[in-house]
Amino acid sequence: MTLFATASTVAICSYALLSTVYKTAQVFYTLPTNVAPTSGDPPGGEPRPSVDVIIPCYNEAPRTLSDCLASIASQEYAGKLQVYVVDDGSANRDALVGVHEEYAGDPRFNFIVLPKNVGKRKAQIAAIRRSCGDLVLNVDSDTILAPDVITRLALKMQDQAVGAAMGQLAASNRTETWLTRLIDMEYWLACNEERAAQARFGAVMCCCGPCAMYRRSALVSLLDQYETQRFRGKPSDFGEDRHLTILMLKAGFRTEYVPEAVAATVVPNRMGPYLRQQLRWARSTFRDTLLAFQLLRGLNIYLTLDVIGQNIGPLLLSLSLLAGLAQFVTTGTVPWTACLTIAVMTMVRCSVAAFRARQLRFLGFSLHTLINIFLLLPLKAYALCTLSNSDWLSRSSAANVPDTGGSIPKPDLVGSDAAYSEQQ
């Protein structure tokens, strides 16, 4: 056995061992518990907390924004609700006038028009500083909420130790292309495996931007840190959801996942926008993982395994693939051990997902392995080498924004990166 063959075998075996331990623990911690459900009424007959919904909007298609606002207007929440739609310097502002006028007569809706584009994070902050609700729900302008989302998230926030809670995400345009179907399954796995396991310990590491609720008292105390995030001396504007979640955890608050609170968001339907989105998310993840390391000492050991599994695992897989490629180039022999190990692990993972979701379509998620190996792993390596780059990467002019609408696909609830309008 050559040096490259040995290196490939050792790396892939180490990857298989780490992934098996990590994924087994992850599935175990997503199993239902016997914890009694929280009452739907506030303790002591107190009124329900007031909720401010913040919706930054940039070059959004009128129909997409209208669908988003309609889903919020139809929320079945018994408490006070205020909605703040922030136009972040959109170039298609004239096309959105009809949408604004549609809800101008609803006293719950407030429209803030910024004179120029300042970015999603600052647009959010502009609305947060003008609002005063007990809870703040961040919603992306291409996201549709199920009617009970605010009620379910507010119910979780009854625990004063909880600083943030996210809902379950699905792709509203799931049936559009093979890629949107794949991303929808990816979201299901991210929510019902990764986030669900983290939530067992009150430490969801990223309350995703399309639908995440925060406690105002905690949020206000962190607002300056959130607004002024920098990396290597440069402003860091993307990955706002992950960074705010980490700040909540550092401040001592719990972050939770509520699988019954379902939100559907528009996902990329072509490979180019998808890869740009993944590059932005990879940079954000690497940056905030450095902050997350400081939290691990005070959290359950599973969270350390989670961070190791998500960061060391891809590194071991990459080493195995590079060594296998070198083996093939130098000796002409195929690294069968690595190939068969990856194939078996893919089949096992997809089979477990299909069983848990009760949907055979998850067997098709095996295609994601090829995308991961040939596209996402090299992209993550590039992201690591260009961490200082803070370009949003996926913005486009208003003329390039498709006027898409959507509906909420019903996900299967098990157990317990969307973007600032993916068309941007």
C-alpha cells in the first residue's frame, strides 16, 4: 500500500468513525422526550406578550412580498401584533407601491422607507429601534408563515431563560426544480436533526433568519454588538442570524427550536445562486465558529461533538479525497476503500432520514453527496481562504427578480444559512 493509499484509508476511516458517533448521538437527541407541554396561556392570567414582526425588503418581487404580508396578517395570535416592513433602498420601489397600499389601512402595519440600501442587518435595527413589543420576530420578505407560527414561538418564549426561538423551515418552491427538491430535504435535515438535537440542550447555534423570534430585553442589550460586528477590522454584514444567536448564548440565554412553527421560504432554483449562497453561509459559519468555541466549556459535551463533527468531519473527508486523487494519479489505482465507505454512509444516512420523515423521497438525497464532494467542499476551502471578504454575493437588480409566489408545503414533524431574499 502506497503512502497516498494509506493516508486516504486512515482519513476516511477516521471520518467514518467520527460521523457515526456524531450522527448516532444527533439522532438519539432528536427523539421525543416526556417533558410536559407548556400551557398555552401566560402564567398568572397575564396578557400575552406584544410581538413586533420585522421584515427587511430589498428588490423583492411584489407578489412574493404580498404573500409574505398576507401570511402575517392572517396570524391567529391573540396578543398585540405590530408589523414593520423596511424597504432597504429597493430599485423597484414603484412596483411595490400597490403592496404597500394594500396594507396601509391595517393599523398593525408600518412601512419604513430607507433612502439608500444599508443592508439587511441595519434595516432590521432601524425597525427594532422604532418598535417596542415584548418579542421581536424577524421574517424574510420571501417567507410565508403558517397561521399559528407567532402563537407557537411566543409560547416557547414564556420561559424567561429563552432568548431566541426558531421555527421549522421548508422550501415554498420545492417542486420547481430538482435542486429546490434537494434543498427542501436539506432544510428538513438541518432543522429536524441538527437544530432539534441542539435544542435538547437549549443551544441552537443558529436561529435561521427567515423565521426567528427574540426577547426584546435581551436583544436591546446586544444591539450595539450586533450592529458593529467586525472581522479582521472590516464590517461583517452577512450571517446576521448566526451571529445574533451566538451573542444570545454568550449572554446566558437559551436558544430553542419549535418544529410545529412552520415557515416556507423561497430557495435558489439554479446552481449558481445556490453556490453563492453557500459561500456566504460558509464564511459566516467559520467566522462565528471562532466565537462558539468560547461557549463550549459551559455547554453539554454533545455541543462540543456537534462543533467537531461539523468542522473536523469535512476536513477528514477532504484529506481522504485528496489523498485518493493523488493515489489514482500516481498509481492508476482507484481508492476503493474511500469510495465504498462514502457510498455506504450515504445510503445509511438517507435511509434513516427516509424512515424518520416517512418519505421515500429522502433516498434521493444521496445526490447531495456528489454535490458536497465536487462543489461544496472546494467552495468551503475557498471560503476559509477568503474569510475577510464581506460581499453579499447574491444581490441582483430589481429587473432580475422573478415575481414568484408560493405556499407552505406541509412538512413532517419529527421529534421535539434562508437568505435575505435569495433573489438579492
